[in-house]
Amino acid sequence: MRDCISLIPSCRKVDLLCPDCLAPASVDKLIEIRDVRHAYSTASGPLPVLAGLELSVREGGFTAVVGPSGCGKSTLTRLVAGLMIPDSGDVYLHGERVTTPRATVGMAFQNPVLLEWRTILQNVLLPLEIVPTTLSQRAKEERARSLLALVGLEGFEDKRPSELSGGMRQRASLCRALVHQPEVLILDEPFGALDAFTREDLWQIMHELKAREPFTGILITHDLRESIFLADQVVVLSGRPARTQYVLDVPSEAPRDLDMMYTAESADMLATLRDQIRIAREGEAQVAQTSSGASQ
Amino acid sequence: MSMRKLLVPLIALLVFLLLWEALVWFNDWPNYKMASPSDLLPAYQRYWGLFLTMGWQTLWRTVVGLLLAVVVGVLLGMVMGFSRTMRDALYPLLVGFNAVPKATVVPIVALLFVGAHDFNTILIAFMISFFPIAVSVSIGLSTLEPEYRDILRSLGASRFTIFRKIALPKTLPEFFGALKVAVTLAFIGTNLMEIVSPHGRGLGALFDSGKTNSDYPLMFAVLIALAFLGIVLYYVVVALENIFAGWAERAQD
Ligand SMILES: Nc1ncnc2c1ncn2[C@@H]1O[C@H](COP(=O)(O)OP(=O)(O)O)[C@@H](O)[C@H]1O
Ligand SMILES: [Mg+2]
């Protein structure tokens, strides 16, 4: 039997022959994705997007997923949210197969999708209108207000989304994703459309939220610095169809302020990730070449 | 409403009437060529009773036709907005139906339901005005970004809840935009029926009798009365829009 191929002690490459990688769904892993394959049916035939996806996130962990655009990252979030079921393979939450949406998930996207006809407070309260809860209206509002205060939106509760800046809207959208105290927070490129300064503000806010709220996170991102700044594990996906190409563990003792970006250790991690992204994209180009060659 | 908001359109109206009067006066046009505003007043004075009854007939039939168009248009729009197949199936049919000039439909409808004048008029008003409503609602629903749906669906919300909490309110601005077009179209439909297939009811009939009696000021007076009713209905829709979809205007600022 082979061992996992370890390049750097803190890094691990997924190997399908490795016994650890094939261990039964364990409970301390809050999210487990096992050899998931999926193809969308499109007008020009099936489009394979996931081909051997492996991912596990421990309870309270925060995993960033990076990969070439269009490789299937959003599809991954939809699987975890139970919005779709893969063709094969399984997604587990707490060792239980995910087959339908569940109220213990919160989502935020690049587009904050706030409802323009509601105030910020009413927007944040939206999940509590859907999820069964015993909270009184008063308690719900208190919860929403305290979250808004935490992200620096105190005083904006009664404003409309159109009166807020992009960064503020994204903060409100984070509050909405967290208001019902989800076990799993799924973020699909939430800071992608923001300018660099606003983005760094939101990274800090994410740390504050992580310290205060007991969620387990999955963050899809294009920004490698963001991934090592926020996550304790970075998963690199190959080009479409995506499989797990590389897993990087970010040491937990790494300082979580912006200065961390300039340490030698961070530079190493970033170089590794950049390398992996390059490999993923080259693989993608090769796949495109061979498939166009076959069709000729 | 501020003083200015009321004053500006009133002054514009006054300027328009003065220009019209001046145009007729300078060209020395006789009444049978073009009546001037000063000729209209006597016409209204002479026939004010007729204007009230006929105006009311035109108004209620237009409104009922429009309400019918709203109900059918919204239902069609929902069917087409939620189902791709239904959209592909119904869209060409509706476009073809909308392309048929309604003036050609009037005699057919009049023959189909002989004597049912109110019903016929309402039918034409409905047929001419439901199309923009159906299209706008279907576009509003089908272009709803998937993230909006996913936010609620990921929490286990039902399709109906998603429709009620997100799709419906989000489509309201498009709906009212279409309703403003439909309100004018419904008016055209009502008058088409009243004029092309005269049956002695509505402002269209009054117009027709002005024509047969060569009472040109009366014909122009009817046109102005129609314009007035059109404006009133249009602004009723605008008021409803401000109440139910006022947020959309604020969002654009
Ligand atoms: N519902 C769908 N039907 C067909 N193709 C889809 C669908 N959703 C996504 N795709 C395609 O699948 C691929 C992966 O999509 P996605 O998961 O959104 O990628 P990413 O988020 O990594 O950019 C893309 O090429 C996209 O065009
Ligand atoms: Mg995506």
C-alpha cells in the first residue's frame, strides 16, 4: 500500500489509493465530499464539470477553494447546500448524506442579492422568516441588529440597499447568511467585485465574525492572498472537469493580520498555490486541445 | 405634490392650447378643416350630459377590459416565466396574435357575439392590451438571477414562498411599466370597437355622430375628452406604482 505523497509536511496531495483518503465518513469532519462526479446536460451534450472531487472540512474549520474560472467551484457550493445532487459520489454533513437543502446552511455570493424593496434590517431578517425558529420577533431583530453592529453597519438598519456602497451591501449580505446561526457558511467569491481596500476591510470583518460565530466555512475565491489569510486549508481544483488537485494546510499559528502576508512562510505558500494554479490551467489547456483534436 | 409639479404641466397645457388657437386663427381655417379650442367650449356646453354618460361607458368598459388583461396577462406571464417549454410554445403564438391589426378583429368579434356590445368592447380592449403585461411578467420572472432563488431555496423554502417573497415583488416594476402601456392600448381598443362597429355607446359613438352630422367641433371635443380620460387612467396607474413599486424608483437614483 502507498502512503500519501507528502511534499511539504503541512501539505498533502490527495491520492485515491491512500487508505486515509478512503476512510469512512468520519464525524469530526463536518463536511465530507467523496469522489463526486457530475456533468450538466447542455444543448451540445453532457458537460462534465466535476470528476473526482474530494474535500473534507473539520468542524469549525475554514476551507478556501481556488481553481481556474469555470472549473466547477460554484457547482461545488450548490452540492454542499443541497441545491443539487451529484451524478455519483456523496456529500456528507455530519456523516449524513446531503440530498435536500437544509436550514443549517447560509450562503453569500459575489452579487449581494439584497431585496431592494426591503430595508437592510428586513433583508437580514429574511432567513428567519423561512427557517423554523422559536425566537420572538423582538429576539430576531436583536440578533439581526447585533450582527449588523458587528460588521459596522450600525445606524444603517433602516436604509435601503440602494443607499449603501458595494462593500456595505456585501456586509449586509454576510449578516443575512449568518442570522439563523447556520452550521455551514458558504461564500462564493463574496469579495470578488470589491476594490482592494474594501476587500481587506472585509477580510478583517470575516475574522471578527469567525471569532464570534460558530460556523464552519467554505470560501470560493480567486484571490490567493485572501485564501491563506482567511482559511486554515486551501484546496486547489484542477481545470474543468474539476478534481481535487492539491490541498494546502495553512498553519494555525500563522498571525491573522495583514502583516502576515509579508512573511517568508506566506510567500512560500503563495508560491506553491500559484504553481498549482498554473498546473491546473495548463491541464485545462491540454484537455481543450485533445478534445478539439478529437472532434476534427 | 408640490406646487411646481402641478404648475409646470398646467402651463404646458395652456401654451399648447394657445398655439393651437393661434394656428387655426392665423391660417383662417374653417371649422370643417380644424376646430380651435375656443370652438370646443360650446360643444361641451351643449352636450355635457352626453359627454358624462358616454364618457362613463367608455371608462368602465376600458377598465374592465384592462383588469381582464391584467389577470390573463399575469397568469400567462407566470406560465411562460416559470416554464421554458411553455415559453417556447406560447411566445410565437402570442406575437402572431398581437401582430394582427385589431381593426380587422372588430367585425369578426361583432359578428361572433351579435348584440353583446359591452362584452365585445371589453373583449377588444382586453385583446389589445394583455400582450405587454404577459411579456413583461414572463421576462421579469425568467430573468430572476439564480442567486435570488438560491438564497431562499438553500433554506428549504417552497417554490410558492420564493415566488411570494422574491419573484413577485421583484417583477412589480416591470409589471407597472407594462401596465402604463396597456392602459393606453385598452383605451384604443374600446374606441376602436365603438367607432368601427357603432352601437350608440361610449365616446366613440359620440365621435361617430359628430361625423355624420358634420359637427366638427364635437369631434374634436371628443378627442380631447378621450385624451383627458387617458391621462386620468394613466396617472391612476402611476399612483398605484408609487405605492407598490416606489422602491424601484428610489433604487435607480
Ligand atoms: N445549470 C447549468 N447547466 C449547464 N451548464 C452549467 C450550469 N451551471 C454551470 N454550468 C457550466 O459548468 C461549468 C462550471 O460552472 P461553475 O461551477 O459555475 O464554475 P465556477 O464557479 O468554477 O466558475 C461552467 O462551464 C458553466 O458554464
Ligand atoms: Mg462561480
